[in-house]
Amino acid sequence: MSVILRNVKYDFRTKNQQRRILKGVNLDVKQGEFCSIYGPSGSGKTTLLQIIATLLHPFEGDRILFSKPYTNNCEQKELDNVRSRIGYLFQSPYIPHNLKIIEYLTLQAEISGVGLRTARENVISLSKSLDMFEFLQKKPSELSGGEKQRIALIGVLIKDVDLLLLDEPTGSMDFENKESLWDIISEKRNSNLTIIAVSHDDLLKNKTDRSFRLQHGVLK
């Protein structure tokens, strides 16, 4: 299994209130599976994804990634190691405003360990697949929300990871670009890559192996 969650609970806390968002989530995702998670706004989908990514820690329950448990008391080195195997696309991705898109994407590719020439080739190939080649010489301020989302997705896909986590990746896209994006993600699948996507997009249901609904703090 790539991802196992057992009775995971999480509370949202502010100065004046505490509310339990996740009330006992159980999830088993096999290596190479493509799964989607649906649910109303505020149901805890992003929180759940961030727990899987080790960006948040559950208040209760067990989290097992790649056959190894990751508790709240993990050493930073352990977290850094597992995070290097995870690609995470945020709902509102940050792209440095001072870099051209091609500079940002090439940097992302180089971080994953490939050489400069291969990095550039991979950037160009993926940008053409997502109809973003013409934007490579632009800066983030010149792009729309949907265009930034596609650039951020290229930055995630270009890395060699074992688990891909996507938080509403098509939120700012039209139908044609949504279809193209899901096709590209599906093509990236292989026996080793596991994908979990949080989305309201009905197109996704026809692309994934399994779909779950997060409601009242549990997965169904």
C-alpha cells in the first residue's frame, strides 16, 4: 500500500473555538492507483490531503506511507525523506514573481535531480502537452488563474515522485483544458505512481480507479 489511514481525526482550532473536521477517516490506496475524493466545501478535503502529505499531523489515528508509519513525533529527517517522494499541487499555488515561467519550471526539474539539458527538454515537452509553451517566457503576473494552475501542475509532474496529491487542479479551467489536464495526468500513471485528487470536477470520475466522498468527517 502507498497510503494507509486508520481512524484519523483532526480538529480545526482557533482562539475562540474548536471543531472536529475529520472524525475517523479510514483509507487504503494501493501503489499505482488513481483515486479521487469529493465532498462539499468545508468538509475537510484539503485538510485530509495535507495530512497525507505530512504537512499536517492527525490529532488521533495512524498514518502509514510506503509501509512506514509517520507519527506526530517523527524526526525532521524522516519527514524530509518522505516528502521528497510526494508531489503536491496546492489549490492556490505560489510561483515566484521574479522568475520567468521557464526559469521556474527548469529549477523544479533540476531540484528533482535531472541535468539542465534534460530539465529544459522535459519542461518544453510538458508545456506543449498543456498548451502552455507560448507562456514560458512570461512572468506569473502576466498569467490568469487557470494558466498559473497549469504551470504549477507542470512543476509537479516534472518531478520523479511516487505519490501525487492534487488539490482542485482544474478549479480555474474551462472544459477543454480540464479534459486535457486529466488526460495528461492519466498518461503519467504507471505501476509506481499513486495519485490522489481532491476535486469537484465530474470529469474526474471517469478517469479514476476509485472515488470517495468525504462527508460528516468520514470517507464513504
